[in-house]
Amino acid sequence: MTEDNLILLGELDPDELPEIKPDLQSTYAQATGFRQLAVAAGFNDVDKVRTLLKLGINPNRRSGEEEPLYNAVLGGSTELVRMLLEAGARPGGEYIKDAAEAAERVDVLRLLETYALQ
């Protein structure tokens, strides 16, 4: 699977994707998918984030400075932040909390606190 193919995954129905999941287990595919997850989270592309998570892309990997949860806190909906947390994104970093406070995202701060306690 190439990077170009992954770009199109957000347009597919996630229920149609299990047969291609094994192709995403390579390091390259994970890194490519993770980068897309981080960008999609920043642009509040809920459907693409849902699809990439369903494909098994790890929400905790970093791609340079890109991190899905951080990007979602700054540019995503509360629904998107919750989706990433439910998928296992770690809410613990102070910089994530600081970003939520700076953006005055009280709803997100509550979510981060709730998931940090679990």
C-alpha cells in the first residue's frame, strides 16, 4: 500500500476495510498512517480519523512534531478528542493540557482529566 492509497482511505467506509488491514502492519505504513492521523486530527476530519484508527494506526506515535491528540485539542471537535482518547491516546502530557487551557477548551480539559484518572 502506498502513501497515495492511504490518502484515499478517508473516503472509504470503515466497514469495508478489514481485508487490507494486514498491509498496514509495516513500519512504513504505520508511519505514513500516523502522519495522516495527526494531520486529519488537526483539521477535524472525524471520518478519516475514525478510518485510520479502525485500521489500527497507533494514536500515540509521533511523526516529528505531529501528535494526533495535541492537534485535535487545538483544531478538532470534542468528539474527535474523545475518539482519540477512547482509542488509547495518552492524555498525560502537560503540553496537551497547556494547549487546551490556552485555547480555552474547558470541555477538552474535562475529558483529559477524566481519561488521565483511568
